[in-house]
Amino acid sequence: MPLHMLTSLTIGVPDVGAARVYYREFGLADAGGGWLATRDGGRQLRFETAPFRRLLAMEMAVDDPDDIARISSRLDAIDVVAERDASSVTAPEPVTGVHVTARVTPRLTQAPVPAPVYNGPGAPARAGTRAPAILRSGRVVPRRLGHVVIGSPDPGVSQRFFTDGFGLEVSDQVRDAASFMRCSTDHHNVLVQRAPVTFLHHTSWQVDDVDEVGRGATAMLEGHPERHVWGLGRHHIGSNFFWYLRDPAGTFAEYCSDLDCVVDDELWDARVWEEDKGLYRWGPPPPPSFVNPEDLAARMTGAHTAG
């Protein structure tokens, strides 16, 4: 596909300073101009002041100006007004109000990380040596932004905007609840779920392996047990290891590894899952606040309709 990466997010929060401190501790680095950067993906996150947590903008990468022209035509076909120049096209998602941009951007090449070597029954592949993961000592630094999850009161309209307008592919769905869509070879980069109001559920950040998921979360929880949300576990849809933490604005931040990869659309078996099958394969049960974040009730009574 011409789309090849979820490049960046702009998030609105009540306290920009607190958010930046949290995500620097999470492993992102200052990159100038208000941006925070991952190790491989570069500048991928910034914050602006807003009365409540909300996703303001996202940017995706395409290969060339012809891709911009094609996306512009697709948006015209579904009656979405877009702003376009030679290297980008931007349009507001009609339900959530998130401004989505596709921009001509070089493809990211990540250096391969050697897979962990495990001792198995009858197969001591690491005989005579300790597991290298227990000797790691540095801070966990996310490799790149993986995906973002937003709630929409009309997920069908939101999905159509991303698929028919920008050309994302649907990898899997949860019946009447959620659509997992990709703009890269990742199983999903954008997930739209049904919600009573629009809101930002979580962002996900790629790390090397399950040990980095555990090490990152453990470090974040030292002295801050209130940050814990859900984990360690493995999702069913997407297959990835996860651990979710809560940032100061109430948005969940996920350390993620071993996400499914779709390199050939024709060979991928996209499915519609029932709601009780899709969330996780193993791990502790999700807390009620993961499915229905605690601040949504206040958002509903306040009649907020854009997040």
C-alpha cells in the first residue's frame, strides 16, 4: 500500500508540562519544537492545551505526490472537504473532529533486533548461559509509535473516513464494537471503537520484546503504583504482548511487542470476532475502567461531543 507509517500524534491535555514529564519518563526524548521522539521513528508526539484529553491530529506517511492526489480524490468521493498541497492532504474526521494528514515521507527502515533465545523442553538453546534479558540495565526506549485508539459514537462513519477516504485496510473487527485498521504492515495503526462520546483511549509504543514491556512498566510503576492499568498479557486480536499505564490526563499508554505483521493483504485472514473473544488471550482480566474509562461519565454529562 502507498501508506506506510503512522508518523505522529498531537494530543490535547489540560496540563502540557505534566504530560511531557510523564512521556519522557516513559522513554521518549525531547526533540525540539515541543516534540517528543522515539529511537527509530523520530519526532512522533506533541501536546497542546485542551480542557480534556483528546486526540487533535494524526499524521500518516505516503510515498509520493501521486498518493496525495489519489487520497484527495477518494476524500472528494465521500464528500469530505480537504486541504491539499504538493506534499500533503489534511481532512477532519467528521465524527471525532481529529485532523488527519497524509504526507510524503521517506520510508522508515528499522535495524533488525535479534529474537530472544529461549530454553525449551528438550531443546536447551541457551545452555550454560544466563538469559541476556536479565542483564539489561538501561532505560526502556520505545522504538516507534505503533497505534492509536479512539472512541466514536458513529464508528461506521469513522471507519469509512479512514478506509474509503485515506485508504487504510481493515485487519480485523469486533462485531458491532471496533475496527482494527492499518496504514503500514503493522496489524493495526488506527483502532476505532464504539463509544458514547468521542475520546482518546490509548496510544501504543513498540519495544523490542516482552522483557522490554515488563521492564518499561516496572520502571514506570516504581513509586507510582497508581499508573498501573492492565498487564502483563497477550492480546488475541493483533497477538501482541501488552502492559497499559495511565498518564496524568487519564489516557492509557501501552508498551507493545510482537504485534502481528501483514505483508501481503491477499494472504491475511481478516475476521469478525465476537466481543468476548477479541480482547486478550491470557493475562489478568481487564479492569472495568479499561473498557469504560472513569472520566467518560463526566464527559457525557458535560455534553462534550468531540475528543
